Amino acid sequence: MGIKRVQKLYLWTVGDPSVGIAGESAEVSAPGWLVESEQYEAEDFKSVLEDFRQKIQEAFEVIWSGEKVFARYDFELQEENAQGLSH
């Protein structure tokens, strides 16, 4: 993975459609130090992205108790959409 421009982290849950419970969703704007990816080497940046994702995911698992929280960066969703994949 090369260095990507990061703007947002999208989070969501699936809920339980079989009983009419909708999933939740949220977006977190990337902090300035994460947006300025040019200051990192590619491998270091990958590690920083994963650490940030994990911490935010853990926070939302507390907020959305009992739900599995999924998280993707904006550039990941764009790549998935370009490849015809969906989350």
C-alpha cells in the first residue's frame, strides 16, 4: 500500500434486520496529523492507520454495545467501489 490521502473513517454496524433493528453508522474526520500523511514512510503510515482505526473501532464498540463495528477509510471504500466490491 502506498501512502493515501485520508479524510474520513466510516464506521457501521449491521443491526438485526430479521427483527427490524437497523444498523448504526458514523463518520470520523481524520485529525490533522493523520491527514498530513507525507510526514510518514509508507510502512509506518500503514501502521498508524491501523492503530487509529482500531482505537476508534474500540470506542464505537462501547457506544454501540453488543454490535460488531466495521470500519473503512474513505480511500478503502473508493477502491472497493472501483473494484465492484461492497462492505
